[in-house]
Amino acid sequence: MKTISLFLILISLHSPIWTQDVLLTIGDAHHGLNRLEINMVSTQTIYGFQFGLEGLNLLYGEYAFDNQGVFISIDLDNNLIMGFGFEYFILPGSGTLCNIYLGEGEDAAVCLRDPLFIGLGGVPLDTQLGDCTFVDFAPTILPGDANQDDALNVLDLVIIINLILSGEALTPIEQYISDFNNDGTVDVLDIVDIVASII
Ligand SMILES: [Ca+2]
Ligand SMILES: [Ca+2]
């Protein structure tokens, strides 16, 4: 009888841990890049996820947990991050789930909200969120500052011209920095505007 009682006590002590499948927390903030790590500890296989962010506006995100073909999609209107894979899923583990980039270089209290993590058979997993975090992103990226040395000069022009001439798809951060006039494309107009602001 004593053994059973002790067993029940142990269950009650540990049950909060047993029922939690996923813990999602705000990780390190990277100044200059306006990048915020979102970290995860998961005991379950995850087949898709979404969560919201409050405090700062999302710009884009990149999956960081492993290289198993999981895509990140951002709902800019609702400040939601979604992750899914057509053939792959996220194995249990811990680490940075994704990096998210924020458009405004302001200080703000950032909170995670409304997590929905999907497990085997489409069943929602029990997901807990970490505390809100005060994030200081100042100073932000200087538009056109391709080498991120906080100065805009001919060195940045050379980098951006080479990016344009390469014909390769730009990474989100390259796109963000190089689109000097913020019209959604990186082209000679950005070069002209950067030259005008340097001289
Ligand atoms: Ca520079
Ligand atoms: Ca542009």
C-alpha cells in the first residue's frame, strides 16, 4: 500500500512535465539583424506548427531546427509564423526552431501567443509558452549597408552590384538590405539611390 501511495505521489509531482509536449520560448536577439531566435523543447514528433508574435512586426522567418525540408511561412497581416513539411516532420529534441526577422528596429516587449503544434494523426500537442521578453534591437540595419559595418559607402555598392549581376536568388536578408528604395525588387534603381546618398 505504501508503495502504491508513493507511486501516486510521484505521478502527481511529475504530471505537469508528462502532459507538456512542447515548450516554446523566445531565445537570443541579434542586434543589427533584427533577428530573434525561437527555441523549442519537444518530446513529440511535430507535423506542423504555427504561433503568433506580439510586440513587433514580423518580416520573415527561416527554419533552423534541422535540414529536413520544413518550410516557414509568415502571415504578415496576423503576425503569425507557420511551419510545415510536405514529406518531412520535426523529430523530438531541443534547440532553435526558427529565426524570425522583425521589420522595425525598436525596443519592445515581445510575447509568443496562440501556439498550435500538430502531432501524429493531426492531434494538437500540449504546448506551453515561455515568458515575454524585452528585446532591444537598436541599432537597426542601415538600408544599403550590405557589409553591415554601420556605414554606407562604395564597399556596399560593390556587394549589391555583384548580387544583382550574379542572377541568383537573394536570401531574405540580402533582399532586405539591398532593396534600398523599398519597392520590393533589387535593381539599378537601388544602385542609383545609394550612389545619390553617398555623394
Ligand atoms: Ca557598409
Ligand atoms: Ca528596390
